[in-house]
Amino acid sequence: MSILARKNDESLSLDSNYKDFLRDIKDRLKKAQIRAALAVNAELIRFYWQLGSDLISQQKKYTWGENFLDQFSRDLRNTFPAMQGFSVTNLKRMRLFAKAYSKSPQAVDQLPWGHTKALPKELKSRLPTIEQIETELNEIPPKGDFF
């Protein structure tokens, strides 16, 4: 590299317009990367919901039984060896996800899959059991005893 070229490079690094331009490009690139990651995440969540819904309907339609998931998981993992996420456990989570959000995932597709797969379990854990409801009903005094 010539001395003149080195001198021009050094002067650019000191130029405030150049620094502003570089900072702007870096910021825009980071924001674009985040938007791309969010778009990929949303698409995968929609896919997982659709797959869960398809698993439910196809298993009912053809009465394939529970061993179906073992075979399906094996076949998917053989077809896509570089991908993860098609274990029997994850396939069951996809079914639960589709059951929990039976219409469509809508806003849920903005969440990471790790959060989404925990939602049905979290919601279920907050619902009272039949025993808890029966206990509470038994503790309510008869109508005549309120006053």
C-alpha cells in the first residue's frame, strides 16, 4: 500500500462524517439482523403450530396410534440430519401447542419456541384441579347460612 493511500485511510478514520456514516451502517445492519431473526422465529413457530395441528388431525383420521410419533420422529431426523427439534418429546409439545391455541398462533408466533412450549404447561399449572374445585364447593355454606 502506498504512503498516500495509508494517509487517506488514516484521515478517513478521523473524519466525523465518515464515523457517522460507519456508525449508521453498523446500527442498520444490527437492526436488520434482529428483524431477520424475528421473522425466522415467527415462521418456525407457525410451522410448529401447523405441524402440531396436522399431527392431531392425521393421527385421528388414520388412527395410527402413539408409535406413529416414534416413526415420524425417526423419519424426519433421517431426512433432515442437520436439524434438531423433531424428537418425540418436541412433536408432543407441538401437538400441545396446537391444542392450546386451536385457531392460530397469531401473537404467540412472536415468542421464542422455548417460551411457547412452556405456555400450555404454565397455563395448565395455574388451573385448579377437580379436587381443588370440589373442596372449595364443599366449603361454601348452604344458602340459608349466609347471614
